[in-house]
Amino acid sequence: MKSTLFSSALVTFGSLISFANAGYYGAAPAPACSTATHETCATAYGANKPYGALPTNVKTISSTKLVTSTAWKPAATYTVTGKDSTVTKQVTTTCTVKKQCAVKTIYVTHVTTSTKTIDSVYTSTKDVTVKKTGAAYTVPTPYGFVNVADDSYNKEHIKRDYGNYYGNAPQSYATAVHCTKTLGATCTTTVTKQKSPAVTHTVPGKTKTVTHTNSVYVTVCANPTVKTVTAVSTCTVSTTKKSTVTVTKTITSTLAGPTTYAACNSHNLYSGSNGVSVTGAKGDILVAGINSAYDCCVACQKHQTYGKSDCAGSYFTTSDSYSGNKCYLRITNTCPSQSSCTLLFKNTSSYGSKTTISNGACGRWHCSA
């Protein structure tokens, strides 16, 4: 088997992508693309020994994936100033004038109070949150990912060593080489959108005070004769009537939908026709709380060190004894591709237990016997 992997950044991919979504700022950004080529080969065996060089055929598969990433700008904020208001105050002053007269006149002030009402309106905002569940999301497999059951090495090896199981005579001569080359490209475009709706803050307007002065003159006679005169003045008192207007703003919150992993399909949950057996290695990680082969496979796909995948494969064992179910992960310190780490299993099962194996992003299980 041979495997080739390389990646490169594509500067332009605009001719393949068009942007028509409203809300983008400026020109549509150019996507950042990376490519990966993965080639796997398998040798076919037959009962007759061929003459000359082995014939080799290569099947090429191309695949392009477009990914859009969204960056959000904060919602716009607006400030609204309310109307200005005027408060009027009335002030009364009394002046006394004395003079000689036949009759002493005293002016008494009678104040009449009037009320002026000023309306003051305050606007408050009430947020109502509506939650909805988003669509289900399936995490795609990396380009070139090979399932355990689809690995050409496993198929040819099992067929060669266990030919009688398939109803054929054992084959011992290489007759041809079959290769599959996968050309994959991933293009990521980041667009910026404005959050909505806008947030409005209301600021009260200015208050202006106007003062009016009323002067009342009181004349007092110096002689003993007294005459009382009533002088009437008006005083205006301003009161403020406060009211509140509530504005309801609806905010829709989208919850993440269910997530599945394409790498944990039935072809990558392999337990063989007669069961398989795996020899544990130093450094294998036991994951607690895992009760199915699918969840064990997902734990391998999600495992990372410093933000990078590091799981070569997983094996999940069910047992009839008191030990129960167990999930183990085989961790590697190098992960350029699946071909960087090869794990071995046998097509035999242990009494009273069943083991299911899954390939990770950093390795493959190969049948050893």
C-alpha cells in the first residue's frame, strides 16, 4: 500500500463561488482553499502465477467542499432625546407705602392657586426571548478517510488467508494492483454581518424654568382710621404627570440541533463475521461512561491535543462478565493522515466478549491474521 498526502492554499476560487446573500459588507471575500490528495492501493491475488509486470490501474475521484463562516458585528445603538419642557413659577412680593390720609387703608393679599400639569413619558424596553432548535448537523469525514470495512488491505488480506470462509480456494499469487486516488478541496469563506435589531436608548429632554413676579402694593394711612382692602393675586403651581410606555423586543435564540458523525457509520463499526480481537498497548486511554460502539467511535473523532486530532483508532468491548463495557482510544503524537499509524487486529473473538473497532483521523486498523 502507498499513500500520498499534500495540502496547499488556493489564492483564488472566485470563479466557482458566487455570493448573493444580503448583509455582507463590501465585496464578497475570496475563499481560502486547501487541497488534499490521498491514494490507496491494494494487491489482488489469484491461483495462477502471472508473467511479466503486474498490471496497475488507478481510479481518480475529485471532490470540492464549500464552507461559509460568519463573523457578527455588534448591533447598532441609537440615542433618542425627548422633548424639552418648561416649568413656570409664580413669585409674589408685597410693598408697603405709608401716607397721611383721612382713612387708613390696609391692603390684604388673597392668593388664588392654580395647577398646571406637565406630562413626562418614559420609554422602557422589555426583551422576550424565543428559543428554537436548529437543524441536525452531521460532522463530515476528512478527505481521504477510509472505513475499517472498506479498507482494500483488509478485504484482500482476509480473502487470501480465509478463502475457505468465502467458499473459494486460498489464493497465493499477486495478479494485479488496484489503486484509488482521491482529490479533495476545502474552500472556506468568512463573511461579516450586522446583528439586528438596533438598540434604542431614550434620553429625557432639557427642562427650562421661567419665573414670573407679581408685585402687590399695600398703602397704610398714618392716622387711626383703618380701612381694609383685599388684593387678589394668582399663583400657578406646576405638577409633573409621569407615565411609562413599554416597548417589547422579541429575540430569537437558536439552539444547536443534534450532531452526528459521518465517520462513525456502519462500515467503520467493524466486528467481523466471527468477531475480532485487539491487544492493548501502553498508553491506551480508557474512556468512562461509554455504552456503545458508536459513542466510542465519536469519542475518538472528537479527541484532540492542543486543538489537533490525535486519535488513531478505538476499540469497544462488551463482556458477559462483571467487567462490563469498555471503550479504549489509541492516541498518537503524529497525525499527518490516517496512514501515519497502523493498528493490528485479528479475526478471532474471545469467549464471552465482543470487540468492535473503528478507524480514527490519525490511523487505520489492519487485519494481521
